[in-house]
Amino acid sequence: MISRAGHILMFACALTACAGPPAGGQTTATPTVRTVPPNIYEVAPEQVQQAQEAVAFIEVSGVATVSVPADQAQVSFAMETRGETAEAAATTNAEAMDRVLAALRGGNLPGLDLSTFGYSLQPQYATDPNRVRTIVAYVASNNVSGTVTDVDVVGRLIDLAIRAGANRVASITFSASDTEPARAQALAEAVGNARAEANVIAESLGYRLGAPLEIRGGAQRPIPRPMQFSAERTMAVQAVPTPIEAGDQTVSANVTIRFALGPALAGR
């Protein structure tokens, strides 16, 4: 009899014989298995939170405009003189402008503030038949602005300046000294208009309007309103006071608001 150990030994030898070298006497190398690392993507915590908190919303815009009475005005005028020499033109201009400023300061105009904002002295040329240019005169121009805190005296300011010798009025600008209350009112009305519109949309969809999530926009400060005035006036028309209407400024507000869509209405 063959013992159990002999059976095991014979089976092991058989396995060894079966696993002999391949044809050609070369051994086969064990294949290498490479591990591919997994792709890992990072998600910012705020993105996760936004995804978790995502809600339906309504986005609407609201506008409003509020008028503000102008309570101050600025008049820009000039004295332009001509002389054969630069000195003559400048001297004549200075004397004439002194008379204009003195007349305005003595006119008892409320809150009068005078300031020079431009001065020029330029030659004037003539061209002869041979196309040769020569200086024939000089022109001096002194530009002054006068600000008053009562729009009702603007016409009188213009008349005083012209009667004293000013020969050019460039522009008149009206403005409101304090527009902040009007800006606040315009903003409040714009927000109210936006909310009212959002309410109509939400209720039409069968929902209540939720809390505001985001708001954009605001109210701009108004730009002073300019009024064009005749560039030149003569002494002949000064028998009648110059009529000037100040008008109003407008403050506009524009907002865009995103509201959350609230719970469904009962019975809808």
C-alpha cells in the first residue's frame, strides 16, 4: 500500500512536471498590474450650501421719479473787448469787467458768489492778397460765473450785468441744493413698486411672496439743469426785465429685487 504521504508526494511531483518550462526553455515573467488612482474633485463648501439652499425666486424691477424744485442758479457771462494791441485789449477788458462786478455786488442779490473761470487774450489776423498773415488786433475775453441762492433774481442778475457792460451771457444752470430727501423718497417708491409687482406675479402663480434675496440698483443724484440763453443782448432791449423760469430737477431710482417664492396659497 502506498501511504497518504506518498500520495501527496506523487501529486506534488505531477504538478511540478505540468508546470515545467515552456517551449524554448524560456520562463514567462509575471505580468505587472498598475493601479490607476481615482479622480478626486473638490467642491467649495459655499457651493454645497448654495445647492442645499436653492429656492425658487421671482426677479422684478421697480422705478420711480421725484421732482425737486431748483433753489439756486448759476449764470455764466463774459466781457469781450478788442484793441489794436494786447495791452489795450486787456486794459479795456479789465476796466469794463470791474464795472460789471461792482454792479453785481451792489445789486443786493441773495447769496451772490462771483468767480472767474476763464480768461483769454488772442490775436486776430488778416491775410493780404499775397497770403501773408498779419496781426491786426487783439481780443480779450474774461469769463465770470455768478451763483445766487434765489432763482427768482436770475433775471435781475442778467440785467445788471448787461447794463454794466457785459456783452455775452453763455449759460444759466439751475440746481437743487439738497436732493437727499428726494433720493430717499425715490428709492422707497421704487422698492414699493417692485414688491407690488412681485406680489401680483406670486399670487397669480398660487404662492405667497417670500423674503427678498438680492437687490441691485439705487438712485442717482441729479445733474444741474442747464438753460441756453441768447449769447448777446444789447442795451436797447433792457427796458423790459429778463423773464427766467427755473423749473424742477428730477431724481430717478431704479432697483431690481429677487424675492423668494413662498409657500402655496391655501386652496390653490
